[in-house]
Amino acid sequence: MSSWSPGSQTSLREANRVSIVDTVKRYGGLTQVELASATGLSAATVSTIVKELAAAGIVDVRRTSRSGRRAQLVTIARRVGLAAGVQVGPRFARVVLGDFGGEELAAQTLPLPFEHRVDTTLDRVAILLVDMLERIEAPLEELLGIAIAVPAPVDSATGMISVRGVLRGWDDEHIAHVMAKRLGKPVFVENDANLGALAELTLGAGRGYSDMLYVRASHGIGAGVIVSGQLHRGYAGTAGEIGHVRVDPAGAICRCGSRGCLDTVVGADALLAPLLVSHGNLTLRDVLSRSAEGDPGCTRVIADAGETIGTVLAATCQSLNPQLIVVGGELAEAGETLLDPMRRELSRSMLPNLIAPLQVVPAALGRHAEVKGALATVLERTSVHQSSDGGQTGGRR
């Protein structure tokens, strides 16, 4: 007996619609021929569904030219909605508004005090978001969701930070609920290195790779782990927390409560401390600028950091066997000064893989990787059919 029914046919059609919309969202815009190839659907099916989506205002279709031939380019309609990405750092918050075509429409960085608290920080972010929407003449109703990148492990089931002390003032807070109360929109919370990994995987240096590490080297050190093309968070979101691997048993006490973590050796404060006598008070930005100008002391601390990070990564890579390490964050702006010592230490400490030698490359998206990952999270997790009534909040599931 055939299992076909009108219901199953409707489900198949809806699945095809979702596949086409998701594919367009991922790549920003494709011709109908490219859509058929990417989704595996027939050209006729793609053409029919694209017409329906265009009539519903979900996609826009316009003429273009590919390889000298006329074609129909399909993009997500601007009026479908906007996404907000928020990257929270130790002393700043970066806020970006983007549309479903992947275009950034507005961006602003907000300075924050040391050990800022979740409620006051999100108050300021909410006010700034409303102001940014007004600047691009978009109503709040167009905002479909917000993703917040934090420099701490996040439990994906709750959206809460899972290790105390790593981001002081944010412990025991349901970040998504706090933000959702202010704007009435869905909120997703994720570790910043995880979002950087997702962005580099789909938009940056990790395209074409299925197993990679994204290392965020900044005021602290973290990693996003990609296994078989999927983000691996681990239990309660602590996968990739290489900043809390012990490297000096007699070292300083870390914010997490342990002694001698990688963060205490190569984090911003640790890098600046040896330069205090010879260089005076510097910022991380000062160290990067002076190293680029040839300052030997600043170059030395960055190179030492690269070697130490490489030592920790060697053990991680020996277990996970990634194809690629992508290095981002402010410290990665030092380029080969950081990467060369990292590569040497990895080569010295790991089994040589003659078939697929490990590659170490700078992030293609630079310091924008985390916030681009935040935008992508909203666009992927917010259905184009969902109303923006703020009924869903929580962590990334």
C-alpha cells in the first residue's frame, strides 16, 4: 500500500521551502541554477517555490549575469527582518545590525567599565539598539532576534554561564531573559569563540574544512571546536576552554579559581606586565602597534605567547586531529610574529601527519568574526515565518 498522502506531500513541499530559504540565507544570494545544485532539487521545483516565496515577500528576485549568461538572483527580502549581534568583552560591547542578505547595516562599539554587571550593560545595549534602529529608519518590529557573544563557557540548555568567576558580574544570571525583558525579542547566548568558529567555518578561512579549531587570542584565550562540520560545545559548554588549561603550577591565580591557567600567562594583563618597567603603561593595542614598528620587547612577548599557546594547542590537536587552526582576536593582528612560534611549537610537540599536515592561518574575518557569528545565529534560528512577538528566549539549543 502506498504511503503517499496529501499531508506527506505538503510536508515535503514545506521541507523544500525551508531548504531553499536556509540555503539563500547561508550564501547571501544564489541564482536559481545554483540553488538547484546546492539543494539537490529540480530546476522546476526551485522555480515554482521561488515564485511562491517572492509572492509572499520572503525572497527578492532580480536579473543578474553569471558567466556571461542571464540568470535570476535570489536573495532574502530586506523587509523580512533584521538581526542584532552583540559581542561583550571585558571593557566593551560591540553591537551590529544586519539583514537576511548578510549585509551589516549599522555597527557601534560601546566602552564599558571594568567588571561591568549584566543588568547595566544590557540596559545600555538595549538603548543603543533602539537608537541604531532609528538611525536606519527601521521599526523595532523588524528586529527578529538578538545573539549575545560572551567570553565565557555557556550552557546551551539555559543560556547561562557555566563556570563561576570567568565573567564577574554575570554569574547566576539568565542573560537571555534579562535581555528579552528589555526588548521583547528572542535572545540567544553563546560563547564568543564558538561564534567566531561558526563565522569562519561558513564565511571565512574555514570554508571547505570539516574539522577545525578557531582560537580567539585576546584579553583571554578561548577556542571554538568544529568536528565533522558541526560546532562541538561539550557538556555544559566547556569544550575549547583552553584558556583554563594549567601551564604554570606555581603561577598566578586565575579568575576561574585555578592556578597558572593559560589566561594568566598569555592574556592581556600577563603580556603587559613584563613591559611595565621598560615601556611604562601600555594597552594591548599599543603592544601590537609597537611590535609592527619593530619594537623588540613588544615583539618578544607576542612571540612567547604564540609559543605557549602552541604548547597547549598541541595536546588538543593530538586528541581532535583537526585539519586547520584559524587564529583570531586582537592578538592575531600581530600576524606571523604570533603564528610562526605557534606553528613551530605545534610541529615540535605533535606526531607529524604526512597525509594531512595541520595548517595554521589567520582569521579571514579578523575582529569581526564573533559578531558576524552572532548575526548568523539569529538568522539561522529565526524562522522567516515566525512573528516577532518575543515569545521565545533562551540559549542556543
